[in-house]
Amino acid sequence: MEGRLHPWAVTPKQAAGIQRELRVRLDLTWDERHVSTVAGIDVSVVRNLSRAAVVVLGFPDLRPRANATAEMKTVFPYVPGLLSFREGPVILAAWEKLDPKPDLVLFDGHGTAHPRGMGIAAHMGLWLDVPTIGVAKSRLCGVVMEPGSRRGAVADLLDEADPRRVLGAVVRTKDGTHPVFVSPGHRMDLVHAVGFVLRCVGSHRLPEPIRWAHHVAGGGSLPAAQPG
């Protein structure tokens, strides 16, 4: 596994401590690199078996290009805020099968909009050293400011303890639907995170890379890959 940062066989208390230690190592800037591929990552857990899917799409055309999956016994308990310790090992196993690697990765989960600033997108982005964005369907922490009702409307997700601090963005990806919660993971800033997410949205609420990753993690398949 690339860039080993810590052991995975830890207790929830130890896991929270690791998150605090790793937080200071995040790079929350975007280096303006060229993006021609974007991946979505999701994990499905059924009967104590975790299945991770990494699905790569072309960018900006959003056509499926490649995918990799891995399965592993689920050993870490479900604890809110510690998702990366439950899903990280199987994600890394799927990632190792993927060649070439994508330029940008969207995770079904949070980035810095997390009680310790280290959601799964931030944690795995740091581990893999790639630009990552967290796109979550529900709030984990923060004060939600409601965006407008039209696609593309954005509002701040604010820190409860310090309302001047912005944790992420509440983004309306489709007219009249519930918003998603966007935050940078690693090698990413909030403005570009929101921009990339909106450019990855098709006709559904979730960005296409995450939608396809969810489909494949659940046992579905991709259409025939379309080159270039």
C-alpha cells in the first residue's frame, strides 16, 4: 500500500488520535494541474463484507473509462467520524489494481467538514497523495446555511464553535433536490472543490463519478469503456 501513514488495526480512540495528528499534514491548495480523468470511490458493506469500487471517468466528458474493485472482511466497527478506518484498507486494495491512476478523486463522504478535519476524502487523499474532494449526502458537523433552490446554488457550512470559519459548502446539484455537502480533501481548496463537483454532475443529484462508484460497489457493471 502506498505512503503508509499508520497501522489500520487500531481502536476507535486511537483512530481519533491519528486523525488529529494527520490533520496538520493536509495541503488545502489547488495546484492548477490539468485534469483529464476523475474517479469516484464508494464502498458497500453487506453481511460483514466490504466491497470497494474505484470508477474512472473522462473529464469533462464524464464517460466511464475504467474501474477496479476489491473485497475484504469488515473488521472496524461503524463509528460516525471514523469511516476511513472502516473503509480505508479495502479502498487501498482496489486502488492498487487501477492503472493509470486518475487526476482527481471524489469520495462518497466528507473531506475537511469533519469534527477533526479528517474525513475519508482528506484521510485517503493524504495517504494516496492525490487531489481529493468529499461529497457527502448528509451533514456530519457544522451549521448549515440553506442554498437557493436552483442547480448551482451554494451556501457556507460553518463551524459551530467559530461561525467565521467555513468548513465546506452546501451545494444544490439539481433543482429542488436536497443539497450535497462538499469539502476539500487533500491538494484541493473549497472553491475548486465546488467547481469540480458541479462540472461532474449529470442529470442526477450525485456527481457522476460517485454515482457510478456506488453502482459498481453494489455489484453493478459499467457500460463498455469508450476511449478518449
